[in-house]
Amino acid sequence: MESIHEQILHLLNDAVTDIKANLANQNVNASGRTSDSLRVVDNGDSMQIVIGGTSERTAPLATLEVGRGGGNVPKGIKAILVQWTKDKGFQVES
């Protein structure tokens, strides 16, 4: 029989799996780095779902869900768009 700690850990891991599936199903994954960075951290007496924490840049989940607000064009937009097209598998000519 699983302990309460193991049951909670199992539920959190299921939640991470569901979040990743939703990101994929809604086609909001570009490179997949943000989705790949989602994980459960078990500190013994506490557990949490975290995003990021690696050397890779990750977008906040809220940005993935509702998009970025209006404003100035981000610095380096050309490189960002070129990478996005590669991540999505589009074939384009320069």
C-alpha cells in the first residue's frame, strides 16, 4: 500500500503528464523546452511542480496559455522567428 507521500507524488507526476499532453494537444509547444522542463521536485517534507530551472530559457505557463501582451517588437525578432519556423518544422527560404 502506498504511503500518503507516495500518493501525492503520484498525483503530481500525473498532473505534469497532463500539462505536457495539453501543451502538445493545443499545439503551443514550439521547441518543447518549456514542456521538457516541467517536473516534480520532492524535498522530502514538501513537493512541488516546477518549470524551468535549467540553462534553457522557458516561457511562463500563462504566456503559453493566453499569449504575450501587446507592446514593442522583441529584440532579435528575426532570429526568434527563424528558430520558431525550424522548431515547427516549416521549410522556408531566406
